[in-house]
Amino acid sequence: MPVQFPANGWDVRRNGVHACPGVLASRCLQVTSLASTARWRDCVECLPHKTLAAMPRNGIAIQITVAVEHPVRAGHTFAWPPQVKRAQVQAGFEGLPSRTGVYQAASLIKKREVSLFVWFGRSRPTVSQVSRANAELRRARLG
């Protein structure tokens, strides 16, 4: 089941459940959901190059992939809902603009591997941006 974001003025998308890259569906299935304050301009599972290039400084984008893998490989590092900490936001990521910030985390939650990216339109998000991202994560439902 994909993560369900409420339709509350954010651009909300998800793809269908499919085999994880490079393995059979019997070994691993995944689905990605996202919510963005700016229009998402990339594929749902892509690094958001176009989205971040157009994102205003106060913009936020949340990308969550949920996978069920046999055998389980992830460990438990956060509980649901996840909470972004401003001090853990890093500037620049794999060729993305250095003016943007990203929070990245992964955890095993109820036998599901959850991978989370929260992108911000500035390298050091404001307290308000982090609060808004955390509020959206609290409203998201892990199926």
C-alpha cells in the first residue's frame, strides 16, 4: 500500500506497486508517494531535478517509498510518522542544486521498508518550513 497524503493544496502523486529495480516481484515490491507545495515536474521515483530547479525558497517536497522485501534488509531507525529535524537537513545531494536542502531517512516499520526524502527550497529550511513538513507527515497514512 502506498502512503496516503491528504489532498490539502499540495501536489499529491503516487505510482503503482511494482517490482523493486533488478529483482523479481516475489522478492521485493515497492511503491512511491509524494506531496509537494510546488508542481512536481519529474517522474514519481526520480530525484527531483526539474522540481527543485523551479521550487521557490519556501517550497517543500516529500517523497516516500514503501517496499516489502524478502528477506527484510532494513533496520528500525524511526517510528511512524517520521519527524524532520532541522539540524539533520543537508545542503546539496547527488547533483541537485546546492541551494536546496534534503532530509533523508529509512526505517523498517511494520515489516515495510520506508525510505523518506524531504526536499526544501533552501539549504537551511526555516523553522516554519520544517514545521509544515512535519505537519504533512503527521497527516500522511502508512497503509
